[in-house]
Amino acid sequence: MEKSEWIWMNGEFVAWDDAQVHVLSHGLHYGTGVFEGVRCYATELGPAIFRHAEHLERLAKSAELYYLPLPYSTEELRQATHELIRRNNLESCYIRPLAFRGYGEMGLYAQSAPVNVIIAAWPWGAYLGEESKRHGVRVKVSSWRRISPAGLIPAAKASGQYLNSILAKTESAKAGYDEAILLDEHGYVCEGSGENVFIVRDGVLVTPGHTNSILDGISRKSVIQIAKDLGYEVHERDIARAELYLADEMFLCGTAAELVPVREVDDHVIGEPGEVTRVIQAKFEDALHGRAQEYREWLDVVEVPSKVSS
Ligand code: PPE
């Protein structure tokens, strides 16, 4: 990975290589952490963080769901992120806030182990490759089902839960595919290992709903809004596996991946990105990069001194 200079750690700016933890940190043993993936883009307004408030809100909710009291308010984390971007001289970057139970007590009910919070930011290119955004990816339905709400909390972005995503992603990569699609516990389509999923059938967008064990993706929410504003019908409902094969178009969306068309699923050809995907992708990209006036309110612009004066 590409390093930057500073990492914000429990209220201080620490040199990248010095941002270390004890090997008996609770989160390392039990996965007791919650995190976010956020992106900042170079826009004509300066570096702008896409839907920052929503990401920080989701972080706070994930923390609450797993009984991790956050020692910082979302506003404090927002300010810290701005300062981190300024100090690292970043314009366009991926931002990773993480809150985890640290060192001090072992065992499952380790209430006295402190909750540590870090924010890192570094340049990170297209998650599934630049080329994939134009020509699409090949995906495979995983033999692993998405974590069930009977055992964990799919709506939370919690570190330990990602073992499930890693099993699915690893299986698909070893089989030669770009990404995995997980079904929910009932066998309906859920999402990618790190993206939400949409299909297009007869000009209508369809995506799994909240009862399908999805992570409530912020890109997904933005895509739904954009699609509706463009006049498309969007349905949130159960999707049968075979509907993926029968889809006219299919795409994935997430912060790291952005909007990526799918050209093949389980070796059934969907083809080059279709018109609906391309239209929505273009508008979504405009929104991310601050080129869409109507979605400017989604941007949290970082004040950079040199930019302000010029
Ligand atoms: N589902 C999962 C399981 C998921 O991890 C993500 C984001 C999404 C859906 C899309 O959510 P959103 O980013 O709010 O639109 N995955 C993050 C982590 C990827 C990683 O490899 O780490 C991300 O995209 O930042």
C-alpha cells in the first residue's frame, strides 16, 4: 500500500510507521472493531469527502451495536479527518476510520479494555481495477452465505464480520473471478464481498432490501437517489439467483469500488456495460468528483489554506 505521513491515533497525529498496537489488543483476538471506508476526491472546490456525515453516522451506529463506546463525537472525528488530509497533503484518498477495543483486558466481556480510535488516509486506486469500470468484472456466486442476522449484525460494519467477506472473496479469486456475490441465509441475492449489487431488468433497477442481510451501503443509497432523479424505477426486493443470469445489466457499487459493471456472472454472459448502467455510472462519477451541482450537498469540502487564498 501507498503510505502517507501521518495517522490520527486517539487524538494525536502519529508518524505512519509508529502507529502501532499491543499484540494483546482485544480487537486483534476477537474482531471487536468497527470501521468505515470513505473517499475524498479532488474537486474544483478542493479536496471533498463524499457523504462524510453518513459514513461517520454509520460508524457511530456500528459501534453502538457492538457495545463500543466511542470516545469522540462524530464532529471531532470529522475535524480530525480534515486535519489529517491537510497534514498529509492529500487531495484524493481513501479514508479508513477504525474503532477497536484495545489492550488492557482479555476475555469476552472486557469492558475495561479501552476503545481506541484511529483514522488513516492514503491514495488508493480503483478497488477492482480501472479497466473494470469501463468493461465490467466477472463474478461468481459464492458457496459461502452472507452472515445471518440470527448470529451477527449485517447492517454493522464490524471488523470480525469481514471474515465472512474474506472467505467469499478468496474463494472467487482463487477460482479466477474478480469478485464474489454472496446469497443471504435464505438463498436470495445479498451483495458482493465489499459492494452492494443492482440488476436492471426491462429498464427497471432492482436491488436487495434491508431484510436481505445487506450492509446499508452509502453508494447504494446514492445510486438509488440518482436513478430515481434520472427517472428510473427502483425496486428493493428479494432477488433469486437466476435473476442475475437473466439480468439485462448488472453492477456493483461501494466506496472502494465506486460503480463497477458486471459483464459475467457464474460464466453466464451479461455483456459490455448497458445503457442504464453507463448513464447512472456517469452521474455517480460526476457526484463523487463534485461535477454534479445537484449533489454538491453530499460533499464535505476540506479547507486547504493554499486553495482558499488562490
Ligand atoms: N457491502 C459490504 C460488505 C461492504 O464492505 C461495503 C463497503 C459495501 C457493501 C458498500 O458500502 P458503501 O461503501 O457504504 O457504499 N466496503 C468497504 C470496504 C472494502 C475493503 O476492502 O475494505 C469500502 O468500499 O470501503
